[in-house]
Amino acid sequence: MEPLKYRPKNHVEWNESYYFVFYDLKQGLGGMTRLGFKPNKKEAMTFLFLFLPDGSAAGYQAVEETGDYGLQGLRVGKVVHKPLPEGVWKYFLRGT
């Protein structure tokens, strides 16, 4: 697995992103999510889209100020991506 984060370049808009896309054929449920960080601006953003079996969709989006996006997990708003051993990730949305 690649390093969780890299040393930022000098450009103010330099950013690092983590995307996850999934689909469960049996359940007919899919989704995609992104966590993005601009450490030179201390800005973080996330979105999550779920594509439901009935053809509808649900979404969540957040932008916040952050000074660190540590190595134990990546969190923006209610969205958390946590790296586990052997390249496995735990992904979840906290709260309602």
C-alpha cells in the first residue's frame, strides 16, 4: 500500500485525496466516497454517495478546517477512513 500521506508541495492548492468505490451486485447497492486534504490551506473535504437498489441516491458532503490528517485514520466531518493491516481499510459514517 502507498504511504498514507505525502510531504506537501509548496503550492497553496496542493492536495491529496483518497477515493473508495464499491458495488454489491447481490444487494444492488453501490457507492463512492472521497476524502481530500489541502494541508497548505488547512482544509479538508469529503463526500459520500450511495446508489440504492430502487434507483435513488443519497449523499453527504462536508468541508472543514484541519491542522492534521494523522496516520491512525482520516476523518472529515462524519466520514472516517481507517487503514488496517495488510492493505485493508475500515470505512464508516458516524452519526445520523
